[in-house]
Amino acid sequence: MDERQFYTEKQETKTIPLTCPACRKEDNYPIRWIVRTKKSELPRGAGEEDKKRFALARSYMVRVDELVACRKCRKRFELTGQSVVLVTSNAVAPDSADFDPENFGNR
């Protein structure tokens, strides 16, 4: 079974503040993401191996846009950093016992 059948996909646009490396102007840019949300139940026709993979599956977002054009100088610059973000409903709170400040935000 294809892993894409475990998720529902939709496109989303989020506004992110970015700084142009050429002119150093900071502005908000719309960035497109594909949001893949894990389905609530396993699709029909799944085997034993598919059940194991579905149990380990998690919701996540994938960035679609790789380049952004500066609104002031019109130069294009590449988006660096994370291109995939895990979406979790049970995130670790900073005041809990499992909180590790060295690893906070790293997934």
C-alpha cells in the first residue's frame, strides 16, 4: 500500500518574516506548504506491514517554495532551514520534566 493513502493533503500559505541577504530588508513573505494530516483510521485492504507503518505515521508539513523574490531589490534568495516540519498535538512543554533546552525545536 502506498504511504500517501495514510494522509489527507491540502495546500496552505503561511506568512513568514524573512530578511533579504542582498539589501538586508526584512519583510513578510507568503510561503506555500503541503500539509499532510494522518487519517483517523487505516484505509481498507491494508496488510500487517501496512498496519505497523500506519501506527508509526505522523502528520507533517512540506515546504513547496524554494526561492523568494525580495520586494525591494527584486533579487531572488533561497529559503534555508527546515523544509519538513512535524505537526504534533502532544508537544513537550518547556516546564515539563522531559524538557531538554539543548534539543528544543530540533526534530
